[in-house]
Amino acid sequence: MKILHFHYGTDGGAERFFVNLATALHARGVEQEFFVRPDRSWKSDIDKLGKVHEGYIRPLSLSWLFLPGRIRRIVKTFQPDVMMGWRPRVIRLMKNYPHILRVGRLGDYPTKLGAFASADRMIVNTPGVAERFVNLGWTKPIDVVSNFTRVKPCAPIAREKLSTRHDAFVVVAVGRFVKIKGYDMLIRALARLPGVILWLVGDGEERAALEKLAGELGVIDRIRFTGWQADPAPFLAGGDVVAISSSHETLGNVILEGWSMGLPVVSTRAKGPRWLITEGEDGLLVDIGDDAQFAAAIDQLRESARLRDHLTSGGRRTLEQRFTVDAVTTAYLDVLERGIKEHSKKCGGGTR
């Protein structure tokens, strides 16, 4: 199987999963090439998996004028069985290739279907996203295949590197600093938790606002802003609890990463975490935006080693039963192989 990926993401959990899946497909013998935005921090991770083409897709730009010709040449040379678009904007780039199976992959809730018109089928990562597509009028095939994480237990980052005492209770949050991640609520929760340290692993447009809020609440000295980290595993390994404070989270890759690292998880009741977590068995759930509830859940974990062990065991069990690399990769291959066969019949022959 040959797959030509179009991915125009930046840096975050979705991009980590893209790299993880491409790596897993490569290990299964799938040939891949990639069309990505220039200067991605994860480009070196996919360089070894197949040829990487870089370019911008800004309308009316010089690169936009030459883009159709570039794609034609790539397709002619590589002859993919599948074109896979990882963002609505790039799915449109596949419209001129009806003889190739065109798969859209989305990890968020669509608001309208126009951007997906060029896709022959969709792969989404939760039942809620599939339901939204159907409610909007989607009639083509759609498959739900969840994410996995390749994060494995590893040596923790030395706490002294983050000016953190060895006996401190550390909450770790990983992600982009954008409003929907709810880090302002998490900082307010921290203000209710004397002595707790918060590691914010990431960066983004909200950083200045978060630092300002932390200063106003008098907790800036208990927050460690680590900056963006290509590998968050050592930071997770060095913490005591993983926190997901989002107001909107389609899935929640950090939950899978936390389970993999053997940490208990506290999350808001955003749609993705509600689907992933069985409350009280592999995580704790609190209402979106409720810093008092969030603080109480963290404090409950701080005070009870027994509860931490219970949730950690449950998380590991859930991960092994539902979200292993092999299970998810096999599901992707099954969907794509079935799609190629169906598309070949529809086109009256080969897909290339």
C-alpha cells in the first residue's frame, strides 16, 4: 500500500499522533510520502519514513499558483493507492484525483461539510465526531478509529531542573496554550491547593495572559512554564497527576499518555475525555470550568495513595484493552484496504 499524506498542522497532540501513526504504518511495510507545511518541528521524525514535500497553501500566494502542478508531479511519480488529508483545508487538494481513494481524517467536530466534499470516505477518532458528520448530512462511508500513544515509561526529568522539590506534589498539563485548553481554570484551581506545583508543558498565544493571571493569584512561584517539548514523556514521568482542563477536547491524547506513564488522570467532562474515561475506574471527571471541583479532585489524589494506585491500574488496563499500537494500526489498515477494494470496484478497475 502507498499513502500520500497531506498534513498542515503545527505542533500539538494531533501532530504527535500523526507522526506515531505514520511510524506504525511504516513498520507494517506501508510506503508513504508527505506534503507538510515548512519548518515543522516534527519533520525529522517523518524524514526517515518517506519523502517529505514542503509547501504553503495560502490562496493567492506564489506557492499556491504552482501547487496543483507540484501535486500532479508527486502523484505521477509516487502513484499512491491512497491520498489522506489530515485537515479540512488540505482535503480540498485531493479533488482532482477521483481515481485514487481519497480519505479525510478528522479529530474534531465539523461545522459544515463543504470542506470534505473531495473525500471518498472519512476516518474520525470518536463516535461523537462520526455522529456530527451524519447529523450534518454525510452519506459516504465513515469509520471510527481511535488514537494510540507511543509514549512509554521512561526516566523522569530531574525535578531540580524545574526548581521543584523532590517531595512536592506535582500536577502536569501538556498542550498548546489556547483558550479551549482551560489553563486559566487550572491556575485558579492551583490557587486552592497550597503547596502543589504545576508544570505547564507547552506554549502558545495565551502564555502572557496565563502568566499575568498566575501573578494576580499569587501562584506564579508554583508554576513551571517549560516551553514546547517535542517529547513530553520525561515531564509526565516526573509528575504525580495528569490534568486535562479543556472546555473542548475531541479525544484527549494526553489521557492516553498519562495512562501509559502510569499516572492518575483528572479531566473535565469534555466530550472526548467522557468517552475515554470510566469515572472512578481509570480517571476522575469534573465539570468544565469548575476550578473548585478540579482542585478537590487533585486534593483527593494527593491525600490517597490507594486511589492513585487504583486509577493508575485502571488506566493501564483501559489502554491495553482499547488503545494499543497494534490494534489501532490494524484498524487503520483494515479500513484503507477495504476502501481501496470498494473504490476500485466503483472506478471499474485499479485505483491508480
